[in-house]
Amino acid sequence: MKQATLAPSTASPHTEEKANLRVVAMGGGTGLSTLLRGLKRYVPSPGTTQPECEDYPCLISHLAAIVTVTDDGGSSGRLRKDFNMLPPGDLRNCMVALSEDEHLIARLFRHRFRSGAGLEGHSFGNLFVAALSEMTGDFAQAIRLAAEILATRGHIYPATTADVTLTARMDDGEIVRGETSITASKKHIVELSMDPPDAAPMPETLDAIEHADLITIGPGSLYTSVITNLLVKGVPEALAGARGLRVYICNLMTQANESLHLTASEHIERIYKHSGGPIFDYALVNTGAISDEMLARYAAEGAEPIRPDVERIESLGIRCITGNFADEGDVLRHASDRVAARVLRLAFDPQNSRKGNPG
């Protein structure tokens, strides 16, 4: 049988041309939308009778993004207050990343009004979701409709549809409420919690995790994008019992207000503290070089490359995948093509012992 190629120089002898992977990507912020751009290429265009995946094989039959909904600043925060709705910002970014015509849609959805009473500072994409939410009276339904309108190559689920607020206990004992206040604090986060603490996930979220062959968690801000999703009732238990391969995608750089000086293994330890136990089979960690110019730019913000302490990661029972996963542009991002290709190869690794292995 003819074998498919994941991407240039990443062929896998165990990958069949018409594999039917079910993939879940969990996170928030720009990290999740960056990864989704890579995974999207392996998903058939919606509504086509013959699978079409451009220059990539159609390996993914079902792609779901589980997205944090705790933002309380900027345009999202204002809409949250004015319309009593969940913040649409991270969900909007994921819709753009998964849309068919990302070029045009991205420009439109990211457009921020520069003037106008009540409009200034809002993005069109956020207002679009707000309009659908008001029309339907159901935020989750609004997201589903928006995804249909944009012909996204995947499903997008809010981590919870409850109106939740983040609370952080800092290293000096202070309690800080609200994501914006937490990220603005100069203190170190010791523990993150969610109010109310019993916020439930959408049934579709738990179903997607249960039936996934591959689950990615991260990249994204350690506390306010990654750990946030694990505070939703039932999600850590679903991940612990998942049959699919669970892959943590580690950030490239630390954040001064969330993960200053933490190594890759220490990121995982903070996650496990909040998840209540192990939830990863693999960790994907960057060991590629970062230019001096980029390092200097991030150092000015108090950020530094995350140290890949591979032995410590593997002592936690996690298999570590290293490589050059960084892409330098105006900012430093994960290379979506290389990361997507690498995690998909893991799903077809015959040495993978988890029940969800399709290889």
C-alpha cells in the first residue's frame, strides 16, 4: 500500500494513506491557535466528497479544540461584562486558525475598531460571536454556528460554559482574583483555583477526550492557558483515563509573571499538582537554537528559554521528544508544521503501548 508523508523529511513507515485519527488539542492563547494551524492541514475540507488536504495526507478525521474561557481583559472582558457572556477572544483565534480562508478571515476577525463610541478597541471577531450569542441565547451554540459559517476544519469547545473567575494564591500569601490581575502581578503563583470550583465541562468535551487517539496539551501560558483547563470539573479525570496518547507541548520561553526560571520538568510538576496526578505520556521540548537577537528581546521582558531537563522529565515516567520546534519571526512561536508532524508521528509509533494507538 502506498504510504503517506506527514511533511517534508518526516515520513513514517507506519502511516497509512487514509488513517482516521481523532485528535484533541487543549490550551488557549496564541499557543493553541498556532498548533491548530499545523494540525488543520491533515483534516479534510468540510463538505467535500473526496478528502482534500492540500499537500498533506488526510490523517485526521475529527479535530477538536478545547479552549480556556477565563479572559477578563480587553475586548473580551468588556463583552463579558456588557453582555453577560463568556470571553470570545481565545475561541475566536482558534476559529481563525481552523478556517478555510484564513488569510481573509484572519484580517477581518482581527480587525480592531480604532474609533467609535463603544466600538473602539473591540475586534470584529469578538462582536461577531457576541451577536450570535445574543441571537441564540446560547454561547456554545454561537460558537458552533460561527464555526459553520467559517467552514472550520475542526470543532471548538469552550472548556466550560460556566461564568468562571480565576483566583491565584501568590508566594507571599496574597489572593489575587481575575486573569488580568493575575498576569499583571509581579509575584509568583503558588496555586490556581477557579470560582465556582465545580464548573462543569460541556459533554462534548468529555466525549472528545474519551474517544481521542491523540491529545495535546499546550503550548500556552502555564497557569492561565494550560492549568486553567484542568480546573474544570471532570477534565483531569477524563485525561487520566483517556485511551489516547497524551502529549504535553512545552513552551519555548518562560513568562516573568507565570513561570520565571522554571525548567521543563518543573512546568510539568506544576501541572500535575493541579491535575491531581500524571496525565502525560510524552513531552515535546524544544532544544533548537534561538538567535541572540531574539533572546535579548525576550530578556528585556524577563523571559528566558525553558531548560530542557530531559532526565528529570523521564524520571517522571514521561518519554521526552526533543528537537528544533521554534520559529522566529516578529515574535518567537512554535513551528506549527514541525510540531504537528512530530506529534502525529507519535500517534503511529508501534512502540506506543496506549490503547488508542492506530498504528
